[in-house]
Amino acid sequence: MGELSPQRAPTRGVWRAAATAKATRVTDAPAREPAGPVERLLQLQRQAGNQAVLHLLGPGSRSAGGIGPAIVQRDSSGHRENPDVTDLHPAGTLTDPQWTAAYRAAGAKPSAAAYEPLFRDIAVTAGMSALPGFDLSTIPTTDGTTVKPGLNLTLATSGEPGHTGWVDKNGRFGVPLRPGKGAPSVSIAVILGPGALSAEKALSLRTVRHEMVHVRHKLQVLDAVRAWQAGGGRTGLDAWLKQQQSKKKMSALDVALVGSGAKDASANTEVLGYVEGFMTDFHRRPAPAAQAGPSFFELLGAVETTRLYTWAQADPAVQQEALTRLREYRATLDPDHQRLWKEWLDTGIASAANDKTGRKDFLGRLSAFVT
């Protein structure tokens, strides 16, 4: 992903404090003429960033209605990572007409007071209140530099709509973890902006659910680092993780997520975050391709972002988990959505014959079950 600077907004997802050795800037890739819809989306993504492209795609249309089918999402222990959203209107949250009215009012006269109820509502609906440290009774406003642990809101409309990062005791956002320097003294914060929301409540879940994946992975990193230190930390963290795997106390997926997360590398967690966003959004949209564009754009984030060749830089265990989640998700879709996904995939594969970024591999492996 490369080192972040204050002048450039990060790709939506984990806010990295330092570069990793294998990180490659997508913007350094040689330019080429986009051959089809998938390549055109990727080119727009490289040039404008995820949120800007979503604006170009348009706000989408009405929700498909109701809630989607059950989605099997699980961590390496066989449990669901984020439980499925089974109720779009939990007790105390807004109805669809109330949501749309509040959204339009906030857009007309933007203020923290206007947006806070919307962010709280969608966070509760998404299940964020179940995350340790995420008390949604108040949602502070942030300038993107100083935050409170938990959920924060920003009124900034540029850049990406969501970020997740470590926060130190002074409230500085995006600090490195530094696992070898004593017990972790960081918390986890999420920043959401107006771009995370839509006039339709059902289509406003994608970003918050994406960021929740990053939070869960950071919680997993903290647990592992504390266990390593409690054992004396006599070996390096990487060696300790391999020992845990050899003792069958951790899976290859655990080791990949914790090992990269402790170094503030983000390809692994981004792949699963974008998969989560797609699986949250796709079945809630009508099946015509023009209306499903934002969902497919989310799926392409698992291939590359403005800063990462996400798929190519992800560990094999993470790639396999992502494919497993997508395969199980496809089985829950109605025939129209299955057919649309297949049509989109066929178009993408046809334009990826000479691809070197990981897109060819990703789409080819999807084709094993998106039939």
C-alpha cells in the first residue's frame, strides 16, 4: 500500500502507518487502454479512488426488498466472523421512510447533529455494538487525526468513506502497533463519513460491515500479541505464531491475519473486508447489471485498490478463505443474481487474458463455482 502521507487519503480500510516490503503502488503500474467493464472500473478506481467511482456509478436504485438470504461467514475456527444482518430494523432504529427522510435532511444541511443518528442507526443495524470497545451511545466527530476509541464520524466528503486504525492513549489515529515494545497500549477506532451512507438503509451497510471485519482482525491481533507476551515473548512473534500453528492452536488463516496485522500490513484484511462488503450488498440490489455496479466494484477491491494489488499480495490461506465465503454466498443467491454474477465474471475473464496484477487469477478461481 505504501506509506501514507497527510496529503493523501488512504484506501478505505485499515490505516497503515508504515510500508511493507512487498507493497506495490497500483498508481505505478503502466497505463493501458481498458478493454471492458471490469478494466474500466479498475482504471477509474486507480485514478479516482473507491468513493469517487461509486459516485460515478450512481446512487443505485431501490432495494430488492426485505433482507437477504443467510450468509455463511466464519473465521478460521468455523464460526461466523460477522453474524448476518437478519433484521434491517432492530428495536429503536429507523424505518425505511424515516431513514430516507433523515438522510436527505442531513445532506441538505450537513452537521454532526444531523448525521450522528444515521451513523448510530446503521452501526446498530450492522451489529457493531457487539464489538468490544464500540459503545454507540455517543459518536464523536473527528478531524481524521485525533479520535476516540470506537466509532467516530467525519463530515469530510472527500476520500474514502471508512477507515479503521489503531489509536494511542493520546487519541492519535493511525499509529503503528509496535508489538515488541511492551504490552500494547492502543485501542481500535473506526471513522465513517457521509459517503458510507445511502438514501436507502439496506444499501448503507456495505462500508460499516467492511470496517467491522478490520476491527475483528485487529482484536485478533491484540489477543495474540498479549498471549505471546504472557508466555515471555522469548521468541519473535512470527516464530511464536508458527509454533502455535504446529501445535494446532492456530490455523494458517489465523497466522496470516495476525502476522500481517501485527506489522500493519493490510492486503489480507482488505481482501476479506471487500468480500464482506460485496456479500452484504449484492443480494440487496436489483439484478440488472446497471444497478448492481456498486456491488461488483466492491468485489474488485479484493483484486486491487488505489494502493494495493490486494489479491496478489494476500496470503494463500486468506485467498482460500475468501473464495470459500464467496462460494457459500453464491449458493444462497436467487437465480437472477447468480446469472448476473456469471455474466459479469465472463466479461471480466475475457478482458483479463494478459493481466499480471492478480485479477486473472482471482476471476479464474471464481469461475470454478460462479457458473
